[in-house]
Amino acid sequence: MKQMEKELVLEIGAPRPRRLRSNPLLRRMVRETQVRREDLILPLFVCPGSGVRREISSMPGNFQLSVDQLVEECRQVAGLGIPGIILFGLPPHKDAVGSSGYDPQGIVPQALRALKEAQLELVLIADVCLCEYTDHGHCGVLQGEEVANDPTVELLGREALVYAQAGADIIAPSDMMDGRVGYIRRVLDTQGFSHLPIMAYAAKFASGFYGPFREAAESTPQFGDRKGYQMDPANAREALREIELDLREGADMIMVKPALAYLDIIRAARERYQVPVAAYNVSGEFSMVKAAAQLGWIDEVRVRDEILLAIKRAGADLILTYFAKDVARALP
Ligand code: PBG
């Protein structure tokens, strides 16, 4: 016995964390983080016409859908237990001031009315921005080559109201203009929609990860970039200031976007603020996984689940993700 002790590599009583990893059931018992169906929000793209279901080439499994197809898709989504969708519109016409974005007969209001009529068990989130509706592809109206803040905010207020009137359950401004949350809040409150929550894209970075979305939403800027309104990826303190301002202006939930390269921001937001934190697992994050998986370089399901888990572990309550349906299907 004495002799054996000498041969011990670890000391008696040494910590052995592997004990809790020794079988699947034990691992399940001590698992700290889980992705649930209830955490997921699926982004969807609605386009004119009927019977249209056009796959977005850089985002396999995602489609531009006409209103009728969108309703069918949403029926499926609700059936999978996913609680919410966020809607983006592809209008038939674009102009310099994005007027199809705040047209009560526009594509998103049409979709919202049809979805309301279908009475699905689904929270309908309306993304509020002008980039899908302007012919130059910027998120607001231009003064020279600059996006003019205050005139844009006024139009965003109109857009938000039109979506509220068409049946949106949550308004989600994604433009990054200064003061838009406060303005939209005032518009909603004075027009009979004081009950409607605002999910603010509070810390939205000027990111290369939006590439595939711009194909999906046909919203690539025709010149320049969005760095004059979206945030510099280098800035974490500024992200907290943006969040602070949106909360002070009346945001009910905040969002960090993109997610994967900004887990530190998600964590900081979680620690500092008491409101629900959403994270947008954006198009580029989705497409990278799909593409590498198609090449056989990574295991799609493992990597997908690991990424979504990381976003939750960082502190997100909700995840907007193009993987929502796949994940909901895979959950027990
Ligand atoms: C609109 C908007 C964008 C995304 C969501 N809302 C694009 C952009 O800002 O260029 C990107 C979402 C994604 O990449 O999945 N302003």
C-alpha cells in the first residue's frame, strides 16, 4: 500500500473535474446553458407576387416569399414552437426617400395583415429601416452623400406607425439613427400604440457579416458604406452608450448585432442592464457555417449548436437566427 502511494501521479484528494463528465446523463445534469425553442426568432423576407418561393443562393434554406407563401411558412414555424419571426420587405419599387417603406399598402403591412388574419401563435416583429426601400440602398434619406439623421427619423416614425396599424406585435428599428427610439416611442404612444414594445437594434456594428442579407433583401448600398451610422467594430464602450441611450428613450428590449464576433458586448449588456437582450446571429455567420459544411470542412449541426450555445452563454435571452427551424426540429 505504502509503495502504491509513491506511484500516484495526482495527489490524494486532487480535484478531478472529469468525474462530472463521465457519462451523458451526468453531463446533462450539470449542463449550465441551453438553447430552447422559446429563445429563437426567425428572420423572413417577403416579396411581391403570389406563389413565389425563391431561394436565396448565399443562404441555403432561406427564401424570398410572397405573402401567401409567407403565411404557409409561418404556419410551419409556429408548428415548430418557434415563438417569433422578424419581417423584412422587398418592395416592388424603390425611390430616394424609401416611400414604399411607409406606404400602408406596402409589402410588409400586407404581410402583417395576412399573418394576423391567419391567427398564428407567433409574435410578429417588424424590422423598421429604409435600406430595403431606397434606390440608393442607404438606411435613410440623403443630403449629398450623407444620410440626414432627423429627416430620416421622421420617416422611420411613419414606417413604425404603419406597421403598428397593420398588426405588428413588436417594432424593431435597425437603422442606427440618433434619437429614433424616442421618436418612434412618442409616435406610437400618441397614436394609440402605447402597449407595443420596441426591440431596439441598440448596438449594431458596421459589419462585413451582413453580406448575404444584402443579397436576400436587395439592399446593398449603391455607393459608400454604412460606417456613418452603424458602429465601428472596435468600440465596446460606445456600444454600451448606444444601449443606454436606447433604454433611456424607451426601448423595451435591446439587441446586439452581429452576435458571434461581439460576444463581449452581449455579456457586458447582460451584466449591466435588466431588460431582455437579443442577439442577431446574422446572415454571414449563417452562410459561413453552411458553406464550410457543404465543402465537408466542418460538421454543420455541431458547429451550429456550439455557436448558438455560445451566444446564450454570453448572456443573450433571444437569438435571431436563420437556423431557427433546423434547431427547433432538432430539439427534443
Ligand atoms: C437593415 C438590416 C440589415 C440586417 C438587418 N437589418 C442589413 C444592414 O444593416 O446592412 C442584417 C441582417 C443579417 O445580415 O442577417 N438595416
